[in-house]
Amino acid sequence: MTPKGAIFERIDCGKDHEHVKQGKKKCPTTWWARVRYVDPESGKPKDLQRRATSRSDAVGKRDKLIREVTETAGRSVGSERMSFADLCTYYERHYVKEAEYVGDQKVSGLRSWYTVKKQLEMLKDYFGCKALRLITYGNLRQFRSDRFKAKTKAGTQRSIASVNRELALIRRMLNIALAEGWIIKNPFRQGESLISIAKERKRERIITPSEEKALLDGCNAPKRRHLRAIIIAALDTGCRRGELLKLRWRDVDLDRGVINIIAFNTKTAKPRCVAMTSRLKAELEQLRTAAPDDPNTRVFGIMDSVKRSFAGARQDAGLPDLRFHDLRHSNATRQIQLGIPISEVGRILGHQQPSTTYRYVNANLETATRAAALLDRFNEQAVETLSEAVN
């Protein structure tokens, strides 16, 4: 049934009204907009009414109701009182769960579900029970501003990347609300983009050969000897920390010199394989000799993190600003310097988009100096060519 709309006047009169007490004869009237339609789920007829201030206001509200019922098949009408907190609860119940796979492909859930759960708690506290349909572009812009002003737990400035991830979560939730017919439009689309990836700070920390030696020397302490092989693996394969720590012996082929990174352990849920360098293969062969004869055993024997041991090693090496992820950056930059095409570097690192690989490749001083030398040679040849042409 196509929604049908109408407008009408209603006479509001009673013996207790002021105009009656004052001896006025005319009763006051109010304008109303009405739309009738059939609920697609229950099949029952529905009647909507909205009070208006004038005839033109009633016409506007009638037309708006008709558009809303038509676009959402009446679903948005029943969600008028739905709050942002309700949306958070819905999203958590249906989307925030551990990732599920069929073969090598993720079919549902989130890999970082715990982080998202914490973000939802923050969003509930911020927006509270504000009506979902009343959230505006201005509210979202104010949220971004407030998050930048709020310090982290460590008392430091919150990063642009961190706020971008929170805004991306809100945008996804509002897109779901739009798809479900709970809202008519996503307020993110009502102004310029609130998420700027280009403004995120890019790390340009590349480890030098001398710094690498100092870092590996820092692994000689008794409680850090497990760290040496992990650092070499990160430098020579470009694998992420999580991919390395979850690696099991069944994924390592020492005969072929290949490591299989399974989809379950990758950030992008895509499998790939990487080759071993000679020094990495030597480290792994040494670890395999001392490891239990169980293919499901973790290669590096670490169950959670290497944060503490890595912090100690970099401190002893005099590299307090070095992060573990910088080893992955260094691997990408070294591959580019050795002439490997950036598209192939991206496949080795497990990137889905070439733009992601560009973020990892840094033009350090050595690269910049080499580029300047090549330009000097080009300029000299250009001058020689012009001189020969004149003569």
C-alpha cells in the first residue's frame, strides 16, 4: 500500500480554556499532518500524525513523512526514539565478536573486537541517550574536537590516527543504521570529511646497520635471548609482530626456506608466504633443534608480547625512539633501495593497496643523496648537450 497523506484542522475547545473564560466565541484550532500506510512486517495498517504550527507547516510535515515511509518502508518510524546507546548495544551484539573463518577467508566478526568493545564504551559515555536521529554533522565535529582535547591514559596528546579510528567506527555504525532504515541520512555526508588519513603522522624511523648491530647486541642478556631471532625475522621478512608471535612450526618449511603466513594471523585476513634469508634460516634451525616435536608449537615460544624485552634491548642500544613496527618500515625501505619494484614489496608485506606500501617506504638521507647525485649528472649532461648544439 502506497502511503497516503492528508492535512486537517482540529478544533481544541473546552469549558476550561482561557478564551471561553474571557467570553471569546471562536475556539482555537491546530493543524495536523497525517499519513497512512501498511507496515511491511506485520501487514497491519499504520496511522501517523504530526502536530503543525500552520497549514504550510502541516504540508511540509506530511510530505516529509511520506518520503520517510517510502524510503525506509516504514522502518524508520518505529525507531524515532532509538538512542545512540541503543545503536551501540545493537552493534556490539551483532558485530563485536571474534572473527570466524571458512577456510582462509574471514566471514564474520572482528579481529580487533576487544579494542572496538572499549571504543563503544567510550562512545556510549560521550553521546549517552541522545536520539539517534538527532545526531548532526556538528555533533560529530564537536566529538572530534573533544577527543583531541582529551589526553590519553598516559597523559599524552591523542593522535590523529587514534581519533580517525573512532570516527570510522561511528561512521560504520551510522551506515548500518541507514541500511536498517533507522535513520534517513548519515550525518557524516552532510559536510566535508571528518576523517583525514593524509594528516596522520607517518613514521620515518629507519634503523641503520650500526643501530641494528647495537640492538641485536642488546639481546644478549639472559632474559632477552628469545628476542634476537624475532628481531631478525622482522627485519628480514617485514612481517608484523603479531604474525611472528603467532607463527607455528607447521607454518615453517626449513627445507624450502619459506614461511607461510596463514590468513588467521594476518591483519588483512589474506594468506601469503615469505622467504628466509640465510641468517634467519640459521636462527630458526637453532630454535627448531631445541623445540618440542610438535608442529603446533609456537616458533618463538612467546604467548603474548615482547614489549618489555624489546624496551630493554633498545634502551641498552641507545635507541629509545625505536618501535618494533619500525623494523617493518626498515625492511620495506631496504627492499626498495635494492631495486625491488614497489608492487612486489607490497605483496611481500601483505598490503592490499599500493598506497599502503608507499606509507612504509621512506626516502632517508642515503636515498635523497643518491637522487641528488643522479640529478647532478642529468644537469651536467643537459648543459653539455646545449653547449654542443650552440657550437
